Amino acid sequence: SAQLNDLAVRAGLKYFGTAVREGSTSSDAAYMAIINNKSEFGSVVPENGQKWDSTEPSRGSFSYTKGDITTNIAKKNAQLLRCHTLVWYSQLPSWVSSATWTRANLQAVIEAHVTNVMGHYLGQCYAWDVLNEAVNDDGAWRDSIFLRTFGTDYFAIAFAAAKKADPVSKLYYNDYNLEYNGAKTTKAFELVQMVQAAGAPIDGVGFQGHLIVGGTPSRSNLAATLRRFTALGVEVAYTELDIRHSSLPASAAALATQGNDFANVVGSCLDVAGCVGATVWSYTDKYSWVPETFSGAGDALLYDKNLVKKVAWTSVSSVLAVA
Ligand code: G3I
């Protein structure tokens, strides 16, 4: 039967992709066989390996062992690669987050980090999540060492450094809960405008898409929200899609609702010129951050724990097939 990336490309998207959990790549051959199938996943992204705590655990000492796991998979399979992430308040080593910085010194730290990491992956990343999760759910700027040191100036600093280090990759702002089109979405919209007004380059906005079964907006509302951003001249994508059940086990009805929610999200991307693709944040319920974070919740993905396709997989393939 037709597979997700093949269908997505036929429908006009650039890719249908998945995150890769680095720790399972050498131990789980069945998990890897599906990732290595480019007809199913045309793009991969490292779940953790390119984050600051992994790539520069101490100042000036760079490590790419974990990040390279996923980039090598992309290379071997000729898949697109999303790269994740450069400037983020989380998984930020304490040598950055717990020090007191002058603007000049922290700017030098950001520029050295961005230059080195993007330099290592030069020519490999379709897109980079340059700036991740800079807005709170209530629509305030998110507190971080970056905000405390620079105010909002660090947005443009990050994008300008990224463009200098890698003039080719698409440079993204990436965040969650933008799908609801509330105060957080408006603040992210402002962020894009601020970066543009500062003359810094921004090419895309990633809608992470960490959603809840039964609480996912309609296809038309999702599309309208994407269009707010494409109207600014940036592309958009769903970058970390998963739709979790709040309680488990999921009933047959809940599994059907989940499928419908997935179809609405993927369908909204099809509806918007400038929505380039969708990535699931791991593809199987066997490996997901969700139950590790929300106790009792989970089963948020397209394949179950035994790597068997769920109703949600069929819903996604159907929505892609009719496009
Ligand atoms: O690698 C260690 C392992 O050695 C140790 O035994 C184990 C014990 O807890 O921890 C392992 O590290 C964990 C790491 O994932 C690798 O699995 C960390 O504790 C855990 O905090 C980390 O969680 C990741 C999380 O980001 C951190 O914020 C999740 O896997 C990852 O899916 C999640 O991804 C984020 C995106 O980057 C940004 N958007 C939200 C998304 C979900 O939170």
C-alpha cells in the first residue's frame, strides 16, 4: 500500500518525516527498518542529539557523536534533514544558563555555538530550528538567560548568526501551542515581525503540534492559523506532531478521534500554500516523550508499541491520498 512520504510528495508537500530517538537506533532493528524506508519517512530530525547540552556541554568543547547518529541516517537514505535546535532555554548546559553575562560575552557565546554547530552540519540541513520556544503559553516572552541578558534582541542575534554560519538552510522559529491561535500565537507572530524588522533573516515557523485527542482545532481553523504566518512571507511546517490520549487505554472511539485529529492537522498543511511538510515526534508509541512527561497520557503516534500501524496512520494516509 502507499506510504506516507510518497503520498505527501505526490500531494505537493516536500516531506512527511519523523524524529529519531538516538538511543534506540542501534538496539532496535525493527524500529530502524521503518525509519530507513524513505517511502514512509522522507525526512528525519534528531530528537535530542543536536541540542546545546549535547553539542557543547562545556564552553568551546563541541561534541557531535549523538547528533551525527541521525544526520548519518539521513545521508545513508538520501532523506531530508531537519536540524534541531540552536538557541533554546531548555537542555541548555548550566555553564550558559547559570552564569551572569554581559551582552557582549553572551553574544559571543551564541555566535560561537551557532557557527560551530551549523558549520559541522553545513550542507546537510534542509532547515534549522534556530530559535525554539521563546514564548510562554500565556503570551509573555519566556524567561531565560537570553531574555534576561538581551531582552528580545537575542531573537535577531540568533537569526543573524545563523545566516552567517549557513546561508542555505531554512531558518525557523519553532514553538508549541501555536495551533490554538491564542495569545501565544499572536506573540509568536510579533516575534517573526520583530526579526524581520531588525533586518535578520527568518524563513519559517515550525508548529510543533503537541496536541490532545479531542482538543485539536478543526482543519479550517488550523489552516487559518498557518496562513497568518505565511502572510508574513515565511513558510510553515508541523515539526513535532503527536496527538496524545489523556487517559489510557484508548477506546476504539478515542482511536478514531485521534485519527480524525491527525487528518485535520495534516489536511490543514495541504490546504495552505507555504506549508511544506509534517514531522511526527517519533512515529511509534514505543518511543515517545509524552508518557515520560504526562503521567497516564500517551499513545500519541501513528504506530503502536509493537510497530503496528494504528487507525491514525490510515487517517493520515487517506487525507494525503485524496489531495
Ligand atoms: O540520555 C539520558 C539517559 O542517559 C538517562 O538514563 C535518562 C534518565 O532520565 O535520561 C536521558 O536523557 C533524557 C533525554 O530526553 C534522552 O532520552 C532526558 O532526561 C529527558 O529530559 C530528555 O527529554 C527530551 C526533552 O525534549 C527535553 O526537554 C525528550 O526526549 C524530547 O522528546 C523532548 O523534545 C522536545 C523538543 O526538543 C522541543 N519541543 C518539545 C519537545 C517535547 O518536550
